Amino acid sequence: MASCIRKVEKEVLGESKGFAPHQKESWWWNEEVQTKVKAKNECCKALYKDRTDENGERYRRAKQKAKKAVRGAKLVAYDDMYKQLDTKE
């Protein structure tokens, strides 16, 4: 009986791969982070189209800048959040 239920279930509902979507937090993103990540993504696309050392170096620099911007934005956002939690507001 269980195998019949599973068979009908697969036919009706389908079958997934079992991967949950990535949950990304973005409430702390600001304009600087958005521009840096966008530039990094453009460099990544250029690297996939043409794998040269110049494109690779450009992508690495953009990736470092994006990481630095994300780190700074998170630090500021979490500091503000912790300050608000300590106050009675």
C-alpha cells in the first residue's frame, strides 16, 4: 500500500532534487554594496567569456572590493541593530 501511495504521489506532485533555496539576507545592503556586487558579477561574466589573466585579475580585485564593502556594511548595520537593542526604544 505504501508503494502505491508513493507512486501516485510522484505522479501527481512530481519529484524534487531535495535542495532548499538559499536564504540570503539583504536587509543591510546599501548602494555601495549593490554597485560593488554588480561590478563583480560583470567581471565574472567577462571571465567566463574570455579566460585571460587580465580578466582573472580584474575579477579577483572586484571580488575583494565586494567582500570589503559587504563586511563594512554588515558591521555598520549590526552595530546599529545592537545599539537599538540596548536602548529602551
